[in-house]
Amino acid sequence: MSEEQVQETQQETVDTTQEVSQENTTETQIPEYIPEKFWDKDRNEIKVEELGASYKALEQKFGMRTEDLTKQLREDLEAERKSSVPESYEIKLPEVPEDVEISVDPEQELVKSWEQICRDNGLSQEVFNQGVAAFVNNEIAGLPNLQEEMSKLGDNAKERIEAADLWSKKYLSADAYNAIANMAATAEGVKALEEIMSLSRNKPLPNTNTVVDVELDERDLQSMMQDPRYWKEGSKDPAYIRKVTDLYQKKYG
């Protein structure tokens, strides 16, 4: 064998050895993302079925933990919701203008309905107050502007309003007085009452109990005694005088 043939044979042997070495290295190399227990060394491949079964079992366990966590969160939220609901809601009025008098009756159907809604939905006292404030502010927004209405009545607006109020107390029953109470809050209402006052000036006194009968105060009595029907000759009304006398005795005995 020539020297050249010997060199070629040696080179082929080296190449074959390198190839075998590379094959052996490939057979034992495992991908980094595959755990060793899921690698089949004999077949040099991933154990797909075992990997799939393990993943499915892990997913089931994770799902169970998620359900338990969700249940606990729901229970905690429900407990927190119930703890924020007071035994009874307290009506707290918001700040209102100084010249406005307003109250909220807890027996009013709207208020009772709002309270029930808050209770059913686990709403706090603070949220209940927000609803009350919205109701009150809406009522105030619908009230007439007192200064504007008085300016429409002129310089003697205060006296005209007081006169209309006193007349209403003297001649109207408590129910009727309450029904027209808002009339005196507007200039048009005061003017309408003044027309009624002028029409009934010479009419007989009512037989029903008026506001003065029920809620007599000294100012009302003095106003009645200043009426010409009580003291002026030619204008005296016996029925009127008798009524004033009865009221005076009722108040002072």
C-alpha cells in the first residue's frame, strides 16, 4: 500500500470517529425546557404522554386552588358588605341655606323605599346619606327665590306676607292652612290671597276650627283685636267680637 493510500485510510478513520462522537453527543443531549423525567434516553425523544398527563394533573390542582381562593374572596366581600350595613339608617341632612327650612320625614314612602334599597344591596350609611342629600338638594332647587319674590311685592313686601299669613291662620282650618302654605312663598301666591281676603272681608266667620283656634298665640290675638270689626263704631261685628272674647278667655282664662 502506498504512502498516499495509507494517509487516505487514516483520514477516513478520523472522520468516522468524529461522526460517531457527534451522534453520541446528540443522543445524550436533553432540551433545556424538558425535565429529565420526561426524556426517553433510549428513543432520544420526549415522553409526550407522561408530560401531558402531568400537565393535566397540575392544571386540575391549580384549578381547585383557584376555586377555593375565589370562594374565600366572595365570602370576605360578603362579610365586609354586611358589616357596612347599619342596623337602622339615620337621616342626616346636608347643609342648606340659612333662609331655608326643610325636613325629611322617615315615614315618607320615597325615604322608606330608598332605605330598603340600601339594605337589600348592603349599602353603607354614607351612601344612604348621599341619596338623602340628592333628595334635599332637588327640593331646594324647586323652591322660589325669597329675595326675588319679595322684590316683586314692593317695599312693604314683609308686611303683606305677614298679613296674608295671619289672615290664613284666622280664617282657615289647619288642613286648609297647610294646603296653601306654599302660596305665601311667591309674589303671585300672596297677591291671590290678598284678593281672597278682600272678597271675604264682609263675609261671616267660619264655623270650623281655624289655625288660630288650634294654635293661638299672642300676636294672632292682638291682630284680631285691631280689626275694625272688633273696636270701630259702625263696623263692629257681634260674632267677631264674641269669637275674639272666647279666644282671649281660652288663652288667658
